[in-house]
Amino acid sequence: MPLVQIKGVSGYLSIAQKQEIIRKVTDAVVSVEGEGLRPVTWVLIEDVRSGEWGVGGKPVTSEDLRALSKT
């Protein structure tokens, strides 16, 4: 039973984007492990509050991510 955990900054992705990630990650897992595992493949997206996530010693906010996605 595969379990994929994804953590991200809260407020950055919409529900629709999270649902698309769930579908695509599930497709990727079953493309390697076999279609029979689709019903038991879990994908969990966990939100971390904006500013409580850090990279390189700096806090990251949802606004920071939006700015990066536009470059």
C-alpha cells in the first residue's frame, strides 16, 4: 500500500490544484508499481502555515512562492 506525503505552504495551492497533484502522483506511482495498486495508493497533502516553513535559513511564505512562480 503506497503512501506519498507532500508538504507545502498553506494558502499557495487551490483545492483544484491539490486534486490534480493527487491524480497525477497516483498515476506516477501506478505506472511503476502496477495498476492493481491504484485503489490502495494514498496521497496526503499537508499544509504548513505560511512563514513556518524555511529554506536556506529563511522563512518561506505563500507570497514568496507566488513571486517565484511568476519568474
